[in-house]
Amino acid sequence: MLRYDRLLVGGVWTAPSTDRVLSVRSPHDQSLVGVVPEAGFADVDRAVAAAREAFDRGPWPRMTVAERIEVVQRFNRCHAARADELAALITAENGSASWFTTWLQRSLKDRIDDVVSIAAGFDWESDRPGEGGHRTVVRRAPVGVVAAIVPWNAPQQSALVKIIPALLAGCTVVLKPSPETAVDSLALAELLAAAGFPEGVVSVLPADREVSEYLVSHPEVDKIAFTGSTAAGRRIASIAGERLKRVSLELGGKSASIVLPDADPAQVAAGLKMLSLANNGEACVAHTRILAPRSRYPEVVDAIAAMMAELRVGDPADARTWIGPMVKEAQQQRVRSYVEAGIAEGARLVLGGPGAPDLPGLEKGFYVQPTLFADVANSMKIAQEEIFGPVLAVIPFDTEDEAIALANDSAYGLDGGVWTADPEHGLAVARRIRTGNFSVNAAPRDMNAPFGGFKASGIGREYGAAGLAAYTEYQSVSV
């Protein structure tokens, strides 16, 4: 059990303004994982004031990119050395299976190295000829004070994909993590404090939604970078719009996987194990609508059912577990309510159901059964709304045009995929789908390619040069 009694405010460990605390308990057995201070409005004021001072008058934005890279690399080395420790802590907090958190935490070193490499070669300033013998200098200036607000399902990945490019661009950052994963956020704060960022550059304030909204609306914050629900994203966008703040929103999804008639159902099922059911299904990119041709519908349903029946549900700290508990009781009840809605709407329950798994040792946890529905209409609630749990819906189609129309018939547009024996045909299908990310036969995503969504799945892009550029403003200087 970890206990913190201070917050990182402007790089300095500071007593909180209130005596409120966040007690984080394991969703597996309710054991106490840790206790941290809950930040209040006064802590936000102090953190933003420190960030404003550091940006307006401090050295960080005025250092060379190479000097900023040196500090970020020092942080990266320290962070990578504790990858497995942090993975175990996150598993204890949010119930993500240990294989997933370990893989993800270990991968973050390479992701930071990627951004460092992009920053080293980025077009920060260029000259172009102007009229009458003059020239124009086009600069990428840092956007200013950044409020980064991140969720609980992949907390450090979500945080670092924001704060690292922001810092490399010369911005200062106030990180507001989720209360469900507040403990690892202050472990991250320890590493940020030890890296040697100048005073005021980084703050970490675990808190709930009310404090998030206060941070978003703060007049001294220049940009909000948010990952979370579409409902929260809409609220943030409305606040940002009123104040003309810059905003990046990585929001929800209801991604479709299109199985073409020439696809191998066994290959599809094996790929969906990761694409649909990694991280307990609590992933915005999860492929939760499976579009299958009527000509091969029973084969596809049977293959997915066989794969899901083999998934091990249990203690997320056990390396053999694929599906751990939902992060909290409210999320468990939410997932169960969708399963009940699917049954009520007439979808065929192939596997699972609304009850808890009947397995020893899981009685105290927020567990749900991996659930598969067939004969789903795309208009059903389970096909249109993001469930954020291990629940899949298989939807039949007759023609490829119909499959593409079904895939696009969604408020969301974050991810998706197609399965086919002809990858070039799969690429042609991808060009007709309105999503920010798409895969052919589960090809791995290029982590330096832009990532983000169409429609209600968000605004802006993360990763790669686009993710770095999101923390800059163009400035054109005529000389």
C-alpha cells in the first residue's frame, strides 16, 4: 500500500490545499492500493500560476530543443527502469491484466524515443523568400500552458503521449489524472520531479471531474489535451470554444471489423482476441461490431465464440489472465446493463450473459462475463453505444456495399478493420470508411502515424509529427 501526502506543483512537492484524499482500492478484491491527496481548486490555481510563470519568464521555452531533449531522455531512462513496477501498480488500481500493463509500460520507452527523434528533426523554423527582397521566417512556437487530462484505462500511456511532445515543444504542463489511477500518477510525478525540469514546468494533480472542469476553464491555460468519454469531450469543447482555447480530444469509439467472404474465420477470431478484447475490452479502439457475411455467418460466429470461451477470467495479477475485473462497480453495472439491453432487444446470446462469472476467488471483484451476441441489428443499443467492456456484437450483411454502409452508420469514427485474402482490396475498403485509424488483417499500427478520430471520436491527432505539432502555433515573421 502506497501513501502520498503531497502533490507535485510546479515540480515541487507541496502540501495540498484540502484534507480530502483519494483512496484507491483494487477492483479484484477491494484491498487498499494507495491513498493520495485530492487536489482542489486552490491547487489548480497554484499549479497554473507556476506553469504560467515558467512559460512566460522561465528558461524552459527559451532552451534549445537539444537541451529540452536531454531532460526528457533523463526522465525516459528513469521511467523505463521502473516499467514493471509501474505496470504492477496499474494492474492493482484498474484491473487491467498484467500481460497488458507490462507490455504497454515497457513499450513507452520506445514511444518517447520516437518523439525525441521527431523533435530533433522537426521543422521548428524555416526561411522562405518574400517580396521585394524581404524574407519570411516561419516558426513553430510553443502553444503555452497545457492542461492534460487523462483516463484510467491506460493512464501512463495517455499521459505521456501528451506531456512529452508538449514539453519538447517548450510548453509547460499541468497533468490531471483520473481518481481511479491516482496512485501511479504520483509515482509518475516522482520521476518527473527527479528528471530535473525547471521549476514550474510540470505539475500532477489527481482529482475528480469538478476540478477537471475548473482546470479546463482556467483563464491562464492555453490548450487542453483530453482523452476520455465523448460526453466529457463535448463539455470540454464547449468550455474551450467559449474561451477560444486550443483543444485536442481523443474520445470514444464503436469500431467495426468487416469480415469479407474470402477471409479465414480462424484468423479473424485470433486477431479479434487482441483488437476487441485486450485491456478487458476497456479500450476506445476496441473492435466491438463484427460485420460478417451471411454466406459464412455461422462459421464466423462459431470461431469468435470458441476464442472467447477460452479466455481466462480472473485475478489480473495472474500472468495467465486475459480478462480482469472492470475498473469499478459503476462500470461493472454499466456493462451488465448493456448485456441486458441486448437480450431485451432480441439479439441472440451466444456466450456469457449479465451475471457474474461463476468462478472461485472472484466474489469481491467487479467482474463480468465475456459476452458475444449474434443476429444483431446495427440499430440496436449494443451496436450503437460504446460499452467499454468485453461485449461483442456480430452483425450480418449481404453485400460489401452494405457492410461499408453499416460500418459508417455510427456516431463514432476512431478505429476499424477489414479481413480479406486480398490486402489491396482491403485497402480499397479502408478508403471508404470514415475512421481515423483502420487495419487490414490486423496489421500493426505505425506508432509514428497520426492517431485520432472522425466524427464524435474526437478532434486533432496524437503520435508522430502531428502529435508534436499539436503543441505548437505557427508564427510568420517578415524580415
